Amino acid sequence: MNRLKKNVSASFAGNVVYAISQWLLIILLAKLGGEQILGLYALALAVVSPVFALTNMNLRAVQATDAEKPVNFDSYGRFRYLSSISSMLKNSFRRQSQKLTSPSSWP
């Protein structure tokens, strides 16, 4: 039980650090890039995030809180790698099929 508490705490701390880094990235984009760059970033996140969220399947938290360790880390890593590759392929095919214009041609 003590190990589970430690793993949940580590997972929570990782999520907090990730959230803070995302906020800092948005602040930097707003300050240094302006409204247009921030808007492009928001559009990119809106298009790409759902696909990555579906293929991610919250594996980080599952692996961190897996107290009995019936599945080894390599299996999680391989599955995460394959799902990330499939997400990137899905997003690149989506881009080709929708023929989105490049940001350089936007006003």
C-alpha cells in the first residue's frame, strides 16, 4: 500500500509539472509571438490533441500506479511508442485529406 501511495504521489507531481510547463509555454508564445502565433498554437492543439488523447489511454498513470507490476515497463513503453506513432500518422493523414493551408499563407 505504501508503494501505491508513492506512485500516486509521483504521478500527481508529474501532472502538476506538466501543467505548469504548458502554462509557461502559452505565456511565452503570447509574449514573444503575439496573437497570431498563439492562435495558430491553439488551432494546432485543437486539431492534434484529441487523437493523441485517445491513443495515449492514460498509460503514464496506469504504469505509475500499477502496484503489483504484472506488466513490465518495456511493454508499456513499446505500446506507448506504437500508439504515438499511430497518432502522428493519423494526424498527418488528416492534414493531407483536409488540405489545410499553411500558416504562412494566413493573414
